Amino acid sequence: MTATLEVLFAPAEFAALTTRDMSDTICVVFDIFRATSTIVTALGHGTEAIIPVAEIPEALALRNKHPHILLAGERDGLRIQANLTGGVEFDLGNSPREFTPARISDKTIALSTTNGSRALRACSGAQAVLVGSFLNLSATASFLKGQKPGHLLLVCSGTGDEVAYEDVLGAGALVDLLWPGYSKQQITDSASMAHQIYQQHSDDLMSVVKHSRNGRRLLAIPELRADVAWCLQQNIFSLVAKMDKDGKIKAASV
């Protein structure tokens, strides 16, 4: 079968993955603002593993079973507080800038996300699942070039069931690095579209994301405004973030 490069734009498309043979597919999941950027930052700063969970009770159950686990996550952009959990305040939010070496080195973290977790779980039948961001873009591309997957699927986590502009930019940036390794017949229209969108804005990503839905939301919250610029940094971590079959995401050097 001919190798292909494809981009999945929106969560509304996730359901189709459950009926698809993913055994020769490598998935790369993007949730630029902010889950996958936070995961990559945490791994780059020395955390042992990240366990993404969708709901607060899942995170609390992990803490009850493993008291050493740190809890991280947000609702409406802000760290989960005790009023949402029945008394337990989460250790961290979902800002990558919180995940400093001093706070998270050698720790395991349960991260409560919404769309990011949905996307990762939708890809669970794949040969491998990677966490993508601008922060580890080149390392991820290098890994994929060595793997030569039968099918490469870049998954945009989106917002709700809709596409998120910043995720398409992230997927398009990875397509840009991989483009020379694929023939025109192997590149799907969706990958070509993401590539073109990234190329149009690659010189000034901030100018376009400040008009995106999630960009506007974060920039309007003073304590989270700096997350936007952080998440748009390219190649500050030389690691591949890979989700194991047990659901834990760990770092691998390139």
C-alpha cells in the first residue's frame, strides 16, 4: 500500500477512526493551545510521565491510587480549584510556563484536558501515537523520517467539535518538514491545505493566532497571555513525546 500523509482537521472526524484499520498508521496529535505544548514542556523539563485524562474524577482516582502523582488541568482556562473536585485543589493548571523543572522533575502528572485527551484516545488503535507541538517540531519530524510509516495521520484536537486555527498551523508546519519525502500522489488534499495555510503565515505566526478563537481567549486573560508566545516557540526541546499502550506519555531523545 502506498504511504500517505493526511491531516484530520476537527474532532467531528474522530468517530471515523474507530472503524479504520490503524495498524500501520502513526498519529501525531496537536493541541497547540495548550495541552500538547504543556505535555512537551513538562517532558522537556524532566517529568517522568504524563497521563492525559478527560474528566476530573479520573484524575482524582489516579491520585487516590498513587498519592505521589501531581494533578494538573484547567476549566475555562484556569487551574482546577477545590470547588470543582469536592475539596482537592490541583497542583498545576494547563499553562506550560507552570511546569518548571523545580516543580515537576521526576514526577508523574495526571493532566485533565478535554479535546487533547479525546484526540489521543481516538488514535489509540494506531501503530504509534506522538504528541506534537511547535516546541519539538524538528525532533518529531526526524523521528518520523526514520520510521517511514505506512500512513501518517496528523490530528488536530480542535475546540469543541470545531477546527482550531493554531492546530492546523502546527500540523502544516510538520507537513512542511516532511514534504520532500512524499510524492504528490501520497499527499492528501487535507495535508496540502494545512501546508499552504502554514506557508502563508510562517513568517509571523503571532499575527494570525491572535485572531483565532483560542488565541483571543488566552490573550484576554492577563495571567495566561504569555502562554501564546510560549506555545509558538519552535524547536526548544529535542525530544519525541510518545504515548505508550498504557496511556502514559514519555519522552524519547532523537
